[in-house]
Amino acid sequence: MENTEIERKFLIKELPKNLEKYKKIEMTQGYLNTNPVVRVRRENNDYFLTYKGSGLLSHSEYNLPLNKEAFKHLLSKCDGIIISKIRYKIPLENGLVAELDIFNGDLAALKLVEVEFESVDAANAFTPPAWFGEDVTTDKRYHNSYISMYGLLI
């Protein structure tokens, strides 16, 4: 299934309170390729193969379902760091959702939040809440595909 993903990405100034009340997704992902991005991901008990087109603020994205065995097989073929994180889905104003990623393992120092938008205009007009930090949308060092290859170079 293809869609166009329009998102902005931010560092975190401070974690929101009461994270346990929000929907939580445990994720594991690895990259078969980073240019173009070809990723396998586990989200709780769901598995996907994803192709992402080029672009930082806006890009095409195709998601194909996998079964657990196919995911494990493809994950073993991935290069670089296998990323493990917990994602919290936090409702914002105007029907938007903040996807807060808290990374595990060697990446535990990293916390990022993404917000997806219906249009580039909506993304550009967005005023982030106070708990959001620096906008790193256009900084490739904060893209998971880059982190999987080089680690934290921040």
C-alpha cells in the first residue's frame, strides 16, 4: 500500500507526564538498504516490509505485511544496528498525534518525536508543544536509516 508521508521530527526537551496512559508499541527494525530505504519492522505482533522514497519532510512509502518467520529471516539479513524502541502515541490538538520514540540499548540516549500531517502547508504551520525540542526534520543524522548505519553521531 502506497502513501505519502509528511512528517516533522523533533528532539525532546522533557518527557510528557503519565506516559503509561498512552498507547505503547514495542518496535524492532532493521534496514536491508538505506538508499533507497528498505526496512523490516515489528510493531508488537505485526510485521512489515517498508520501502521509502527520497525526501525529508515528504516522501512516498509502501508497506507490505510480513509474517513472523519472514520478518525474522529478513531481519537476519539487515546491515548495521538493529533498532529497538518503544513508541508512545500521544494525542495533540487538531487531531494530530505525536509519536514519541524512546530508544533502547546502545541508542538509549536518544528520544525523538514525530508528527504526521495531511499536507506540507499543515506541517509548515505546526507549532510544537512546549515539551518538544529542536526541529531535526532535515537533519539526516536523526533518521532511523542513518542511525542504523552509523549509530549516534550527535
